[in-house]
Amino acid sequence: MDINYILKVQDAKAVDIQKALKAAEITVTSITEIHKDKSEAAEKAS
């Protein structure tokens, strides 16, 4: 059974998310980045 979830994370790369889920014995079939917000620190630096 395939189930779709949407996650919102800070300071994580797709590979890190996949490794964490795999460590919890959760099989990941794909991870797709759909949107990237600027962080507050990045906005202040601009």
C-alpha cells in the first residue's frame, strides 16, 4: 500500500529524511521537493 505525506522540515536534506525514516523501518519510495521558503536568517542577510 502506498501512502502520501507532506512534510515541512527545517535544516534537513532529502537524503537525511530518507535515512531517518529507514532507521525507523519505514520504506520511502520517493521524496520530491515542492517548495523552498527562505529562512529568516537568509532574509535578514539579504
